[in-house]
Amino acid sequence: MTPTFAYRGNVASFNPSKHVLSIMFHRGAEIPGEHPRLEGDGRLVRTMRFGDLDQLEAGRADLEAAIRAWCDWKADPSKPG
């Protein structure tokens, strides 16, 4: 079991390992906007991966932008999803 973060649905799950921090966005393909650090080509799931704290800090703004886009999308009842 991994920690899962939710806001009006599951946003992301935190999957740490010894070598990589992986954050799986359950419906990452649907998050509005451009999020180049979200990787994957499946129907819904996208992942952000960080190899160390320096990479995490470098990608912090991208991670925050994806989460804010999710929250903005889900907070607006006029938007589908």
C-alpha cells in the first residue's frame, strides 16, 4: 500500500524506492494544461519520477503546477470530469 493523495478523486500515489521517487497521477492524462514531466502513454495514468533531491527540487514547480491544475479543474463544477 502506498500513500494516495486525493481531492475530489484520487490525484496521485507516492511510490518511493531506494533509487527513484515515483509519483503516479491516476488520471494524469486528463489534467488540463501542459505538464511535460508527466510521463506515460496509457489511457489515463501519468508518472513523474525523480532520482534524487536535486531532481525533485528542479521539478518542484512542475509537480506543483500539475497538482494545482487538478485542484482548479475539480473545484470548478462547470468543467466536466
